[in-house]
Amino acid sequence: MIIVRIFLAVSLLVTMSPCLLAQSGGSDVSCVSNPSLLRIEAEKPDVFITYEKTFPFTNSKGDNYKVYWLTIHNNLKGDISFLIYDESVSASGKQGIHYWIDDTKCEQCISEEPKREIPIGYPPLDISPYFRLKSGASFSFGVPDFHLIEATKLKILFNYPWEVGREYEVAKRPSHFVYFYASELPNQNKEVNSIR
């Protein structure tokens, strides 16, 4: 395990060394002006989420609702990890990603202003397992329609492999987030598809 971590650290340094030199003034190479140093497709974000489709779902209690099928994409030249849960607690009946829901309508609210109630999502637990998403790969998951209500965004925590070791407590791990806004959903009057 130690050898793997050393290998990952060396790989990262080799990949990022032009960026580090540029930041210290030792080179004219810039990761901002040259995203291809870290990204597979330079014109796309490092990690991003896309909408795939909507399908009807009935849970084990007999509740009917729609599920938005989303996909998280890793466009980095290295792996990322995120916390998952199994289908037994999922609102889509499939394996899912832990996420929070944030209010975009009230991001700049003054503390005295009343905040509206929004869903919390599926926040991670200390016992949640990590899923490693390889470079260039993607992972699809479902989000119930009652989570992505108007003026909200879905927020997913992800980590790089060297941040997931036992030496980090969950609360003290570095935090990186990727977002998907409810406003990115297509017009829901379209025909509803089903997963096969």
C-alpha cells in the first residue's frame, strides 16, 4: 500500500510539475492557459455532471415519483474517488453517490432572512465506502425529482486517491466539489424514458 501511495505521489508530481514551476515563477507554462496538462479533453471541466434522462420509479413503500438519471465524468488524467451507497437506500433502486442539496436562490441571503426548506440529499456517513472512478471514466446515478427542486444544486464531494487513506479522518479530508444545478434539467414535459 505504501508503494502504491509513493507511486501516486510521484505520478502527480511529474504530471503537475509544469504547473508548480509556473506558479513559482520558474516557467512560462500555465495550467490555467494549458488545461491539457491535467485534462483529457482540454475544453471540458476537470470533473462534471451531465443529465441523461428521466424515468418513473416506484419505491418499496409504493411511492411514485420521477428519477433524474445523471452521470459524473472524470476528465482528469488521474483517478478520483467519491462516497457511494447501495441500492437498498437509493431513491432510484440503483447504487448511488452521496450528495448534498444547496439552495441557489438564497446563496447570498443575510442571516436574518428566512431560509426556505430544501431537501438535504444523501449526505455521506463515516461508514460509506469509496468508489474509485478511473481517468476518463463515468458513473451514472439517480436523483429523485423531489431533491432537485427549483433553484437548487446538487453538490458531490470527491477526493484524489492519496487523500482517502486511513491517516485522514472523514471530517478532516481535503474537500473538492462538483455541482449540478436544477436549472440544467431539460423541460420535464418531454416524454419520460425508462431504464432497461
